[in-house]
Amino acid sequence: MRGTTCNLDYDLPTLELRGLHKSFGQLDVLRGIDLKVAQSELVFVVGPSGSGKSTMLRCCNRLEEPSAGEVLLEGVSIAGARVDLNTVRQRIGMVFQAFNLYPHLSARKNVTLALRKVQGLRKKNADEIALAALDRVGLSDKADSYPSELSGGQQQRVAIARALALEPQVMLFDEPTSALDPELVGDVLEVMRDMKSAGITMLVVSHEMNFARDAADRIIFMDQGKIVEQGPPKEIFEAPRNERTRVFLSRVMGS
Amino acid sequence: MEKIIEQFFNIEIMVAAWPTILKGLGVTTLICIAVIPMGLAGGLLAALGSGARRRLVRWPTIAFVDFFRSIPPLVLLIFVYAGLPFTGFRLSPFSAVVIAFFLNNSAYYGEIFRAGIVSVGFGQTEAARSTGLSYAQTLLYVVLPQAVRNVLPDLLSNTIEVIKLTSLASVVSLAEILYSAEMARSVTYNASPLVLAAGVYLVFLWPMVRLVSRFGRVLGHD
Amino acid sequence: MSQWERFVDTFLNRAVLAQYAPDILKGVWVTIELSLMIVVIGTFLGTVLALIRAYEIRILTGFIVVFADVFRALPPLVLILIIFFGLPNAGIFLSSFLVLFLVLMLILAAFSEEIIWAGITSVDRGQWEASRSTGLGFSQSLIWVVLPQAMRLAIPPLTNRAIAITKMTALGTVIGVPDILNQATTAQSFSGNASPLMLAAMAYVLLFLPLVIMSRWLEHKFAWRKA
């Protein structure tokens, strides 16, 4: 199933990072990131730990505040005095490595919470949307289960549904399968493949190389806070131009 | 406003009351020296008893602990001080305080030690016994040191409660801090000696309370 | 008279008990009333203070911390006497019942605030991040996602603390609140017999033992959750 998209429009990128810098005290984690993600594109970010991949992702919805540079959603900066952060965040979906489901709420309620409290939807509407989202990830029969009753893979899928229900412009994935037992990873990747087919714009930080090869439109290799190399999977996996990329890939792919 | 300062923060009266209150501090310290170690010892016994394998030991111990956690310390104190004489035992205020507090504190320290012992986990005991250590040695050298370290913040927290509890001794006319301050108040019709006493308690207990909060183990036992 | 008969006559004297039981019962109602008021209002106030602290407004946090420290460091009896004897001379007149309620309520509020705040700070940061990422504001995240989880952590220590503080209603005796102990000591001095005291002790145990056992059960239940 070749999932790569044609006709990627970079003149109106859904998500754009311009000159993004982030320092934690003396430590420079991001040293100037320029990135455009087109609509419906699936961009895959790889790199050694400490390269700043997660930090870059977290700057995209301001879980981390950039030290310098801009993040633009459909051409408009997400920072700035006029911006209502909560509204902006609803247009950016985030999936965490640790799932971060609310343990005291059922799957359904995990999804409807933001719909009801931020969008002000009534219970009936919110429930409908939630069930539809849970259905998309294949868990409509678990709507009333609590996180503690679900497997890791199921929990992560509920987390995806929680983000999807808000119909965001772009979905951010921070190592979505790294905390999962190997046999559960497939279910989550399946959901991500479906999302790609549906045309959802996705920025994914992950180690799942096979998935990247199949589904990604573009792979980005980051090291020490900068983008070292980027290109279509074929190019990156078969003929990486940069030495560091080569070294990293050989380590990760084990060949 | 002036009335409030005059009534609560009258420096002259505080200065006059200071010597008596200082003596009271001495008595309070004496009570603590007597009561805290005894409570710790009793608590340790209670903890061991409530975890015993034999039901004949375990159930009465747990009953003892729960009973003395249910009865208010003041009620216990007055019962011991005013009730016991009816059976022919005449007790001095100090003795009554020591007995009542011993019973009360053993129950509370007992629960804390029990939680500490449980937190060490049975694996430690198994390992120790497999190397030939006896029950007592295992307890003394392996389990208890870890148990105590685990619940140190809770022990501190409870000790603060015990120190505050000494103020109850004033009700049976033992001349500790509060009693002395109360005497001064009733003579001067001014609450400043009480405020001074409060100040003395704060000097010793505020830092300890801060320490407990810092430890962050407020979610442990009370 | 044998030892046992002497004991019964002193501590379990039918006649004395019959005469003074009604008064002790009145004391029980007072104790229950006070305890309920203290627990409900004290925990509510403590929760509000902990929530306010979550907004990290320096000066408010400062006040709350000082309040919580002072009311946890001072012996309740000292506070009760200061307020009871001091206020009238400063022109404010409060009943002994009200003074006892106020002091114990504030003490429970102080302990509750610390316990609930510890709960709030224990909730995993990921919970904040997840809820904020879906657009929930700070207050909404605090109330709908973090606080419920914090309360779950806080319940065992809160129950223990509430029981300890409601037992302190017995201190009301010292300032004349007609609680169980007061009725008992009065009855005792009138009758010259220790049975009222025995009845008082039993009344307290009957009231609080179920609570103590329940809190023991609660801790056991919540210990499983953590594992």
C-alpha cells in the first residue's frame, strides 16, 4: 500500500517552523529549524536521542515555548498577544508516548471532555462525535471502559481518538509506539495508516522505520538540534547523502 | 485595632509572664522526654504485634490500636486522672499524663511502624532468613532499619502531634507551657501570655512543620 | 464487696448511668453536629486554598503557606484559649461552640490544604500536557482532570486527619461547650461516681471506632490502586 501523497503544496503549508531555536538554560536543544509540512503530508522525524526531535514537536503546540523563531499554523503564528492558545491547540492534535489518558474517566469521557468544556457541545453531540472517533480507531465497543481496563495499544488508540475528535489541522505524534509491547504496535500503526489515507496532515517522531518506508512522504533526520538531511523514504533509506545519516540508519536498521 | 494589640500583644505583660512560661517550657520538655521514647517503644511493639502470625497476638493488638485511636486523648487523660482514683489508684498529674499519652501514642506510632514494615516487602525477610539469620536478627538488622527510614517523615509528623498534645496536660493542672500561660492570663485578664506561649510553640514547631511539607510525604500516614 | 462488684459500682453504676445518660446523649448530638460542620467546611476551605495555590500567584501562595504552617504548628488548645478569652476583651463576643468550631475548622482546612496540594503536585505532568493540548484552559484542566486524581490520592490521609481533628471536639470541655466530655465531667462531680466518664469513653469509642476501621479499610483499598 503506497501511501505517499502527490501534489504537496508548499506555498500554503499547514505547518511551518521558521528559524526555531530552543534552549534550556545553557543547553541549546534546537539550533535553527526550518520546516514546512504540506497539507495531507506525513513527515517522519528520526534521529538519535537528544537530537531535539521531541522538543521540536512540543514547540509546535507550545508545550515548550521557543526561545527564538516562529511556528505558523496555516500561515498564522501561534504565538503572539492576539492568539488564544486554547483555541489554537484544538487545531493541533497531540499524541504522547505515555498516552496520558485521564485514568478517572472512561474512554468516551476522555474524548468528550474537551468537546464539552472548550467547544461547549451538549452531551448528545459530544457523545456522537466521540463514538465516531472511537469507531475510526476501532474501539467503539470499549467506549465505557476505563484506561486501566485497556491494553497499551488500546489506550494509545483512545488517545488518538481524543485528538482526532477535535478535527485538528495537523496531528503531532511523539514516539507513539515506543511505550508499547511489540505485538501491540501494529494496531496503532494501522490506525495511523488509515489516517494517512484519509488525508490527515501528520508530523511523526518515531523509530518505526518500516512504517516510515511504507507510509511517509518525507523523512527528516535530525541531529544535535538541526535538520541534517531530508527527503523521500526511497532516497533517505537507499542513498543517504550525509555520513551521519548513514551511521544512524545503519545502527537503527541493524545491517 | 488598638484594643486588639492591647489585648493580644501587650509587651509588658508578656515580659512579666516570661519567667513562668520559661519554667513551663521546662516541664513540657520533661513530658516530651518521657513520652516520646515510650511511645516509640510501645509503637514498635504494637507494630510487631499487629503483624504477628498468631491470631491470638494479632487481633488483640489491632483491637488495642484501633481502640486507642478512637478515643480522644483528652478523654483518656481525664479518665486516667479522675477515674482511676475511684479504684484506689492515686496518680500525680505527671503520671496520669505519661500513662494516657503512652497508650495513645503507642497506637499512632504503631500504625506508622506497621506501614514502614509492610513497605519493606517480604523478599527482604526471605533473603535474610535464607542466610540463617533468626527472626529477631532479621528484624533488627534488615527489616527495621529500612522500615524506619521509609517512614521517617511520618514519624516526624506524628512527633509534632505529640509535642502539641502536651498542651492537654494543662487540663489536669500540670504546670507546662499552656498551664503557666493560662495562669498568667487569668490573673491579668489579658490574653498576651497565651500569645507568648503560642510564640514559643511556633519557634520549635514551625521549622518542623516546614520540614514535613518539604519532604513531600504529606500523603503518607498522618 | 468483691473487686468486680466494686468495679461495676464505680464505673458501670446502673442508677447513675440512668440518671445522666440523657445528658451524655445531648453531648453526643453536639459532638456529631460540630464534627460534621468541621469536616464539611474545613475540607471545602482546604480544597479552595489548594486550588488557589495552583495558580502560583506569589503573594497568595505566601499567605496560604503561612496560614497552613501556623495552624499546623500550634496546639489546638492554645488557639482555642487565645480566641475564647482574648476576643471578648477586644470587643468581639463569640459563643464557645462557635470558637471551638472556628478553631478546629481552620486547623482541618490547614491540614487539608497541605494534603490536597501534595495530591495536586503528585498528578503526573503528562495529564496537564494532554488536557492542555486538547485546548482545555488552565482552570478547566485543574478542575476536571487534575483535581479528581489529586482527591483520590488525598482521601486516605484526609480521612485520618479528619478523624483526629474531630476527636479534638473534646477540648470544648475546657471552654464550656456542652459536648460529651463536658456532660460527663459535670455528671461525675455531681454524682461522685465515675460511671458517666466510662459512658463518655464508650460513647466516643462507639462514634469513632467505625470511622477508624473504615479509614483502615480505605487505606488498604487505595494501596492496591497504587500497585
